[in-house]
Amino acid sequence: MNFSFSSVPKIYFGAGALKNAAPEMAAFGKKALIVTGKIITKTGLAKEVSDLLASLGIEAALFNDLPGEPTDQMIMAGVDVFKSEKCDFIVGLGGGTPLDTAKAIAAMAVLPGKLADYKGKEIKGNFAPLVLIPTTSGTGSEATRYFVFTNTATEEKLLFKGDALLPKIAVIDYKYTCTAPQSVTMATGMDALCHAVESYTSRAANPVTDIFCLDAVKRIFEYLPRACQDGGDEEARENMSFAAYEAGVAINGAPTTIIHGMSRPIGACFHVPHGISNAMLAVECLKAVMDGCYERFAQLAVAIGAAEQGCAARDGAEKFIAALEALTKTLRVPTLREYGIDLEKFAALEEKMAGDSVASGSPAKCWKILSKDEQIKIYDLLRNK
């Protein structure tokens, strides 16, 4: 058995986590760049962070020009602010976009050249310390060694990775997620579920990641519908925050597979939020690859109570897919048509998207590897729903 595993060196979890983490942040420097979105800024949460930093004698600059999911242009604009303000460390505050952007700014404030120059390379360097504070339960970016962005020149969504991108501290206060609307709760929760399922059924799965994956899947099936139904359900929110963290930790050691491979091109070409495109693809993608590892999918069914321990592997796997399909219906995951995507344009771009998916390397981490043509068939299925 051979595997490697990396994780965030320190997390603070629970109500009031930010205050508990504050003394440790004081060691990172005299000025922080807060990377967040305009909505989070309006809620006053960004000011709460800057006031806390001020109480420690730390100045703060704000970068909140994040109109959508990260692009190379947004990231480099943030690098300019980091450098011009002479910041020492970075606080990422919000959903996946601010957290991924914070990582990318830290890297590109040090690395020469353009982001695209590092495609396919491990990101390494002595980067500014990162403190990541999620306000959604899904991307797990606060726990991962990855960031994703769109290269505007090619309309290609790229995944960059490296242990140097792990934050020094993750601050996870589930109360920050309670105001997330149902649509965001659903999308981010489904993203976390895809992380956990893909990691568990990946060729790179190992005993460490398995523990995180199984617990995350169990929590998400139980608590995501509750969080979507009642955003103020603190038990559901707390469990979803922990599950998203668990799934993020898992993909550091056993990365995502077919769903994410096929999802990123939809996001790049049609600007569909990442969690929604994952949710759209989840059932059809997993149906197509489950015969590569029936036993693993059957264990997921056991974890959520959809099958009994010792059941026939294929039967258990099918029960898990049925439970997943039922969950997507409960959560009202939209079809491409319902979301308003131009289906003719989608059909015209299917070959490019499938090619980008294959080139990403993610689908090759499945036990059953789908060809480009087989992935096009999945896009066809989505388009015809």
C-alpha cells in the first residue's frame, strides 16, 4: 500500500471559531489582504474580520472585485492589490470563489509569468500565509491543495494543485453559512457530496481518505435536505460545514474523477456555478462508471442506510445510484433546459468539452475510464433531459 496525504496544519471549528483563531493570526504580519465578495462585504462580515484584525494591531486592505467564478484576470488584479498595499498575509472569506482566488493571489504574488505557464505543474513556492474562512458548505477549499480558475484566452477551466496552497489556518464557523440561500446551499452541498463520492470511488482512494469520505457522504444525505428546507437549522448547518471540510480533506489524497472532469468545461463555456453543474452530472456520470467498482458504490449505499452490509455488490451500487437520484429530485436540481442553457450551443460544444475533460486527467482516476465519445454521450443525455 502506497499513498501520500496532506492536510491543513490547524483548523478552528464551531461557533466563535474566528475569535479563537485570532491570536494565531497575529504572527502572520502587520497587514492582511481580505479577499471576499461584494455580498459578503455588504453583510458586514468583512468588516467583522477587519475589526478583529485591527484589535490585534493588524491593518487590512480589501479586494472584493469578484463578479463571478475565478478567472486569470480577476486573480492578477488581486495580485496587484496585494503588492501595492504591501500586505503580509491573505484572509480568504466567502465561498469557493474568494477562497480559490486567495490561494491563487498568494501563489502569483511570488511566481513569475502568467497563470497559464503553470498548467500541469505542481505549484511550489514560499507563499504568504493564508487564513481561509468559508461561508458556504461545499467547495472544501479551506482544506484543499487546489484552486480552479478559467483561462479567459481559451475558455478553459483549469485545476492547479500544490501543498504550498494549503492554508496555515482554516476557520470554520457554521453560523456564517446560515444566511446562504437555498440555491447556494443545494449547489455547494452537492459539490461536497461529489467530492466525497468521487474520492471514495477513485483509484487513489486509501484507508485515510475512506474514513473522511464515508462520514461526509452519510452526513450530507441526512443533513443537506434539512439545510435546504430550513437555512436556520443549526444542527444541519453544523453537520454540513463539517462534511464539506471532510470531503475537502479527502480530495487532497484521492482527487475527484469523472463528475468534476466533465463539470469544469460546462462552467467555463456556460458560466454555470460549479456545484450546479456537478449536481446536473452526478447521476449519469456515476451510472456510467459504477461497474468499475461495484463494491465501493455498494459500501456508500450501506453508509447511507440504502443497503445492508454484505449485500450483492451490484445490487448495493444500484441502490446508491437510486438514492442519489432521489436526492437530486428532492433538492430540485435543474436540468440544462430548466437552467436556461442554449441547447444548440451546448450540442455544438460537446466535443470540445469532452476533449477538455479528458485532457484534465480527472476521468482517468476512475476504475472504469470513459473515452471521449462515451463522455459526449453523457453530455447528450443531459441535453435531452
